[in-house]
Amino acid sequence: MADPPPEIDALVSQLTRAEKLSLVRGTRDPEGTATGYLAGVERLDVPPFRLVDGPLGVRAEGERSTAFPASLATAASFDPALSREQAAAMAREATAHGQHALLAPGVNIVRVPHCGRNFEYLSEDPVLASEIGRALVEGIHDEDVVATVKHFVANNQETNRTAVSADVDERTLRELYLPPFRAAVEAGVGSVMTAYNRVNGTHMSDHEPLVTDLLKDEWGFDGYVVSDWYGLETTVGAANAGLDLEMPGVPVEPETGDADEFEWPDGIPDATRAGLFGDPLATAVDDGSVSADRLDDMVSRVLGQMARIGLLDGTERTGELDSQRHRDLAERVAARGTVLLDNDGVLPLSDDADVALVGPHVHEAKLGGGGSSETTPFVSRSPVDGLKSRATGSVTTARGVEAIESVSLFDLLPFVEGGRDDERSAPDGDPSLSDAVDAAANADAAVVVVRDATTEARDRDALSLPGRQDELVSAVAAANDQTVVVLRSGGPVETPWRDDVAAIVECWYPGQSDGDALASVLYGDRDPGGRLPVTFAPTETYPTSDERRFPGVDGVAHYDEGVFVGYRYFDATDSVPTYPFGHGHSYATFEYGDAVAIDESTVEVSVENVASRRGREVVQAYVRPPSVDGVERPRRELAGFESLSLSPGESRTVSLSLNDLAFSRYDADRGWTVDAGAYTVEIARSARDVRETVTIDR
Ligand code: NOJ
């Protein structure tokens, strides 16, 4: 157990047993806005402590906040500095809502393309997820709010999420799933949320080897570990495993029917079970099965974070909500996360082009996926709003096919309220495919906007677009050879019509500024700044296309693919992805000079913009290890990246710092190991587009 600072120690020594217990178990927020609440100890001037969701903006119950782009879009920016700005803005909004801890960022590795929460996560790659995650933690802490990195660990699917065991070997955990959490700890994260699932048979809230031995002792994490909501399995097991705070701590009673008879849908924790850190913990401390020191440690960790953000000095907290700079930032991140997958020259659109804007949801902004990250914004801009205010040519709209039903975990529960409340409904009348085709045939260019529907607590059952959207794209493309498809998805989707369209743009879930960000990219006011943080590939070629691996059999998801996740798997199987990790076009064109190794972890390369327009390039460095007998390693691993914006004809030298992770492998007996030999560093535009190489000896 870490020694708390003396002032916290002194405070803890003044607390009664009951007061200590009240600081490790949530209760109801009298104001009803917080996702989790501690009442504080008035007698000792310890104020209430409010925790709030989540990664896409602040979900204070019944309140509005800026709806930022989904985390996957933020990560697609490959821009830690901008990610940090977004996180700081979310933290200012949390403060404006009287909240103190943000339940973000989510840093689980995108292992399964179907996972319903991929939009809340960052990448299939641990270095990208670590760098963006670290920046998000720093941004939240910049504004004196506690960041909560989640969900620790191996929460990579929603199917059976409250019970499934992720059976994964130590090397894979260390090399792939743990690094983003470790980066968060290095960044000084204040809180870690345990996952609902089990790892190698043990529920994460009870997982002493991972929570105490690794997170706290080996990595030196000195904040508090909070359970996921209703995610606590045991009292003694959890307290002794290192869990510090139970949330929400109070049970929910179904308003309708008998709680015992209510059948909890898959993926939904039993919300009638809460309070394990209430009386049962008091009893456990009395009978010695949990030590009094452990309880003091739990309390110290919570108070330590309250002190760190200034809550115990009574400092006045002023936040900022829905300011112009937050609106602008939401738009900037959305554009910077937009990935231009294909372009045969139709983009950027000319200002005066007559455009047919087609799709079942062109009248609403795509805010996010379903679940605890749902944020209700003050303003939102649909594709129609964005294109109509930007275009000088005409913009004709048609829905084409029936709306895609959005799904939310809140709909699954008759007695838990939540979710956003302002999705705009479509105009009256039935959509008509022939109206869409006519509009496209009579326009200079057609823009077809399509989406998937994902939510927490459910995985997608297919990577194809739901409803009749593929049919819509094909029909429009047949009517107009200048068809641009705009995807909004929470991960990879299938694009069977890609050879028939002129351009494809992936916006993920762009948030409240959807339409304005989209128009700025389509008309070339901004360069499409994003690159793919996940591989797009045919469904059957993913490593998790086998039931044993996903969703698992007999309650176990076997991580048999080991470290071969995402592009590492496509390299190992020599299969060709539809769009590789790191891919994304700029409107400009770049040429690379020779790469030079400056030292064993720095490479420099010059990049020149040879186009006649300004553009943004994301320079990526992958490391190829030397081969070692008996050791299987990924062919290449992302080691670093840098982005830069260049004017026409401008050239600049980029310095890339290479992350040690890409050189190291974890050996169960020897720990982290760097094999001696020559490492090839590939300077690339994607995992499949290598421009220069240089060798580093280690
Ligand atoms: C469950 C989700 O898994 C977690 O991410 C969220 O923060 C909590 N619910 C609170 O809403």
C-alpha cells in the first residue's frame, strides 16, 4: 500500500468508520445530474464528489453539453495535441456542470470489428491508443478534473460482457491490451475503472494480480480504482484485490414487476445488486477479512484525487459550457478525424456544383453511438445544414430509403432513464428510392450519407450497412458517376460498391458539428486530416471471425490470435485489407526524402508537398524486428507518427520518436526483451504504403 501524503493521512485519521465507508461507496446524487456520487463529510469540510460520463462529452443527467466527435474519430486525427484540447474542453464542461471526475477516456483495443463500443475506443494499435489516450488524460487533468481510464482490461466485446472471460496470455496482455492503461498511469491518471468481464476466469473487480500487483505495485498507480457500474462481484474479494470505490453503490428497483423475476438482457449488469461496499464491507473490516489499513488506503486514494484537483481547499471552480471555442473545437476535431478512403478526383467539390444530398438521415447530425456516452448538445448541424450554408450551387435532398433505427442500451431497460433526447426526426412522408435516383441524375455530383447503428451492450451482427443503404448507394452511383459516399460508422464497415463510386469519406460519429465539418472537407476548405485507426477488411478475414474467439464458447472468448490483432493479423496471413490501418488520402500529394536514424529511437525524414494546394500529412513509422528462432512476432508494428501541414512546394524535416514497445517483446520468463539485431524502420503513409526505410541496430 502506498503511503498517502501527510495531509491526507491526517484527514483519514479524523474520520469515523462510517465516514470512511461512505467514501468508498456511491450514493444518490441529490441534484440528479451525476453518474456517480459521494456525499462527502461535511463535518471535516470534505465536499461532495461527482463522477460523470463520458468519452464523447459530458452526460450530466438532464443537461446539455458539447457533443464532441466519437473517440475513434478523435484517434483518427493521429493528433495528440488536438485530442488534449478536446479533453480539456470536456473537462471544463464537466466543471460547469458541477462534476469532478470524467468517466473517460475509454482505451480498450479494438480487437473485434463488430464490438458495439468501438466508437468509444481509440484503435487496434497499442501505440496509437496509448498516445491519444495519454493526451486525453492530460487534457482532462489540465483542467483539474479527474480522468478515469476504462475499462481495465480486455473489455473488447459487448456480447455477454458482464460474464465473459477473456482468456488471454500474458505476452498478449502486456504487448497489446495493457499499454494504453500503462500510458495513462504514466500520465498520472487519477482513476482506473475495472471492466465488467473476467480475465482468465477472474472477474476484473476481483483481479488482484492485475489490479494490485500490476497496476498499483508494478506501475505505481496512486489514484483510485472504481468499479464499472453495478460491476462489483464480491465484497472481500474486490477490496483485497485492490478495488477502491463501488459505483453507483445504490441499487435500482424496477418500477414495473418484481425485481427477482426481471430478466436482465445480455450485456446489462444486474442493477439490483449494489451496496457490496456498504454493510458487507463494514462486517468484513470488523471480522478482519479486509484489513482496516486497506480501508484507509481506499479512502486515501479517493481523497488524494479530490485534493489533487483542489476540491479540498475550497478553490472556486469555474467551468465553461457550449462556448464558441468549444463549438469550433468540436468542428475542428470532426474534420481532422475525417478519412478520405478513395477519391478519383471528384473531391473537393466545386463551390457551384449542383449537389444531390441523399440518405435516410441527412437531416440530422450523427452524434454518437448508444449507451452511457450519449450526449445531448445545445446545437447540432446536419449534413443538410452544413452543405446548404456552404454551397453556392443548388443542394437537393432526398432520403431514398427508410431510416436506420438507432439502438441504445437505455431502450433495453424499462426502468433506467437516460440517453439523449434531441435526435431530430425526419421530414414527413415516405422516402423514395426513385426520388433519390432522380435527384442524383439531375445533379453535377451526388453525396450519399450512410450510417451503421451501434451501442454499448450490443455488438453488431454484421459489418454491412444496415437497411437498404447498400442498395441506395448502388442506385445513386448508377445514376451519377460523380457519387461521393459519406460513411458514419463506429468501426469498419463493408463497402461492396466501392469500385462504382467516385469517392468515399469516413466521418465516424462526428458529433454536433457534423454538417459543417463535412462541408468544410467536401468543399476543400479543410484537408481530410484523418487516417484509419482500424483496418477495414472483408468480415471473414478478421482474426475474430471464428466463434471460439468471438463471441466465445461456454462463456470464454479465447484470444488465440495472440498479438496478431488488426494489421498485425493481416500481415501474418498475407491477406489484403480493403483499406489498411493508417490509410487516408490528403487533397495534396507528398514526396518523402531519405530517412535518417539520428539515434536508436529517433528517425528523421523530409516531406515535401508537391501539390498546388495546402495539405496535411501523417507520417508513420513502423518497426520490423529481426527474426529470432522460435519467436513469432508481428511483421511490423507502429512505433511513432507525426502530422504536419504543408503549403504548396513546402518541405520540412519531421522527427519521429520511436516507442520502445515496437522494439520489445514480452517474454513470460525474461520480461520485456529487446533482441539484439537490425531493426528496419519503415517510413510509411499506412501499414501497406511504405515510402522509405532505414535500419537501427539495437
Ligand atoms: C457502464 C459503462 O460500461 C461505463 O463505461 C460507464 O462509465 C458506466 N456505465 C456509467 O454510466
